[in-house]
Amino acid sequence: MFKKFALPLFVSALLVVAAAVSINDWGLAHRISYIDKIYHFLGGALAAWLVDLYVGRGISANKLKRFLIIVAGACFVGVAWEIVEWLSSAYAPRFSPFLAHYMGIGTLEDTLGDLVIDSLGASLYGATRLSRGK
């Protein structure tokens, strides 16, 4: 069972490391202001891929229901990510400066924008996946 998750989990881990290093260590966010949104878009698509592998293919519902389940699952992952960012901003500076360096939350506007972009990435994945009839 783990085999089918290996590639999307590996790609997701690469994305997290690439985002953390490029934004925090290389300062890419200062040169490309929307780089965070690109990472969130890709993260939403990757989360949708994982949800699709886990529950999407076992659903014998119509395409719209499958699409909504895939996107909702990916949005749940996005909300969980934002909660982890908030928790790390609130508590990591005191307990784990290393984590605080790589995880942090911006303004409410940034958080809401991240969630919208996560859902757009998930929606694109879902629409592409289901339009191919699989």
C-alpha cells in the first residue's frame, strides 16, 4: 500500500525542503514576491494527488462528487498546514529556534491567500484528473 504513496510523498517532501531553503536561506521571497504562492499552488496540487490516491479512486460517485472530495481533502491539508505555521510562530521561537526559522505565518491576508491558492492547485489537479476520465 505504501508504494502508491511513495512518489507523491517524496515530491511533497522535496517541495517543503525547496520552499524552506529558497525562501528562508536564499532570500528568494525578497526577489520574487509571489514565490510563496507558487509553492502553495504546487502544495495544493500535491495534497490533492495524495487525497486522490487515498480515497479518490475508491469512490464510486459521479465526477463532481469525486472532484469535491479531492479538493476538500486537499483544502483540509492546507488548513492544517496554516495551523502548524501559526503554532510554530507562536511557540517555536521559545522552544525550537530552528523550526521558527523555517516555519512562520504572515498576516491574515497572507493566510487567506495561501488557502485560496492551495484550493486552486487542488482544483486544477482535480479537474485535470477527472477530465481524463480516470
